[in-house]
Amino acid sequence: MLELEGVTVRYGKRPALREASLTVRRGEIVALIGANAAGKTTTLRSIMGLKEIAGGVIRFDGEDMARLPTAERVRRGLTLSPEGRQIFPKFTVLENLLMGGYQRTDRNRLDDDIDRVFALFPRLAERRKQRAASMSGGEQQMLAIGRALISRPRCLLLDEPTLGLAPIVVEEIGRIVRALAADGITVLVAEQNAAMALDVAQRAYVLESGRISLDGTAAALKETAEVRKLYLGA
């Protein structure tokens, strides 16, 4: 479904991503793990067309997306839930969710999708009229994911969905990611929390200083000395 082949991205003269290649098959959960500033966010922003690539190819459903603007990528089924949540703090929960349907041609028919988000996140349903700024970090993260789901993604990109959250909320986010995949949504999750990411994913890539250094099944990567030492604290 999604393929990066030899993708290079620069900020000025400094390379942030160096000839990175990865694939995400339809129906998979794939993890992209690495330390802070390894290039995870740059990878996801490049897929969405928010950062121009300096080399390589990004394909979605086999099509080169080089000339497609971000809005068109969203319409075709790619959606990003960004790092730091980036919700609209002065908007209510419901208003934030409605913004997720901005690119849809049927914006007057979002009720069923909003009901599905409320079923997935009951706490959002309880707070539908509450301003987003007044909610906890975990609730805001749920809102960011819910807003992304309103666009009806076929492939959902999650950037650091557990950053700064309590362990019990991290477990909840993991449950939600599995539920989304069970519902047919393909997921690429970028995470510093390697333990969580490797628990939910079928396959994973390790990104170090802008390069893919390891890849394989999540189960196999958990057992490698490098991953255990650098990312799992073993």
C-alpha cells in the first residue's frame, strides 16, 4: 500500500533522512522506532507531502505521489495524527472532530463517523461539548486520533501517539491501534516508546540518524541485542 524507496530529505544542507526505504502492506501495523531526532517525524511529514523530498520515491497504491499536494493525499486515504497532538485548543471536542472532515465532499454527513469515534473513545463522547484545552494529555491524544479518523483513512500515520502519557494511557493507545487495524485500517506508527510499538506491530524498522539500520518482524527485533540495549532497556 505504501512504499518509500531511497528517500532523502534535507533541512538546509543537513540530511534528516538518508536513502530510507520501507514498505507497509495493506492491513498491517508497521512500527518505525528510533530515538529523538532520528528522522521519524520527517518520514511521516514527507509521506504526507508536508516536507519536500530531495531524492527517492514515495508511492501509495503503486502511484508516485511526488506531484500530489497534501490535501489530495488525504482524499486518497492517507492521514496523519501529528506529534504533539496539534488539536484546536479553543474548539470543543465535537468541533475538533468536525475539522477532521474538512477535505471530505460529504461534510454534511459526518454523524455516523463521529458516532464511531465516540464508540471507540467513550471519554470523548462524555466531553463532546468541552473545550479541548481543558482535557488531559491522554484525552487530547485520543481526540487527535479521532479527528484523523473522521477523514476515513485507509492508511493512518501516527506520530509519537504515547509521548508524555502515563503507562495506563499508553496501554489504552495500544489497544486502540490494534482495534483500528482489526477494523481494516493500515497503520504506520512512529514511536520512541519501542516497547509499545513492537508490542502492537507485525513488522518494524529502526531509524538511526536518518538511516534505516534494522528491519524485520517485531518479534524478531525484540530479541536483537541492539534493540534490547538501546530501546528496551535490557
